[in-house]
Amino acid sequence: MKIAEIGDIIEFKEGLKGIVEKVNENSVIVDLTYMDNYRDLELESRTVVNHKNYKIVTTI
């Protein structure tokens, strides 16, 4: 499994997408404001995603 890097766009949890801001040992911190419908979903602006639970959509 390839681990995301800062700036990569990842997809997780049934279609949510975000930009990786920080890479930790077991997870990444993701900025969700990348999504067009971010405000409609009423989510926090950032979240933590385990490396096992995402796929990389676009790399930098």
C-alpha cells in the first residue's frame, strides 16, 4: 500500500475527498474544504484518516 504525501488528494468513507495536510505514522490529516459540497455536508474542516482507509486519487 502506498502512503499519501502532503498535497495528495485522497478519497475515503464512501466518496469523501480531501487534501492531505500532514502525514503521521498511522494516519493522515485531511482538509475537507477541497470538496465542492463541503458546506452542504456540515462536516468539520479537517479529519484524521488511517492509512488503511483511503485511496490516493491524485498525487502532487
